[in-house]
Amino acid sequence: MKLEEMQRIKQWLVAHQREHPVEYHIWDAMLTLWLAGWVGWLPAFTFDALWAAPLLAVSMSAPTLYVAWRMREHRLRRLRCDWLCAR
């Protein structure tokens, strides 16, 4: 997922925070995981903690996985996702 796409979603959620507080906090958690995934590589290699590599890779993919899941649920009409359509 491109940084611009993540920024667009964040901006939409900030603008609609009162109507969608849970989505806002979930997206913040996804961004936190993404950042932790990127930042965690240096300590993992420095301290020879290669067991952390799969966790870091999943963390880096958290926003992409979340958006893919939301798109699927929206398409199946199980969950409405307003920020998907706001481009």
C-alpha cells in the first residue's frame, strides 16, 4: 500500500472521527503496527533476533491486510466502509 493511500484514509478518518471513532482507533493501531514493523528491523538484526522477522513482516503489512479485509467485507455487504469510496 502506498503512503499516499494510507494518508488519504487517515485524513478521511480524522475528518469523520466523531461518526466513526472505532474505525479511527483501529486505523491508528494499524499505523502503529506498520511503524513498529519498519523500526523493528534494525534491533532485530543488531541483536540477532531473526525470530522476529515474520512478526515484523506481518506488522509492516498490517494496513494492507486491514484494507483488503475491509474491501472484502464491504463487497460482500457484511460491513460498510465509507472511506473506501471517498477517493
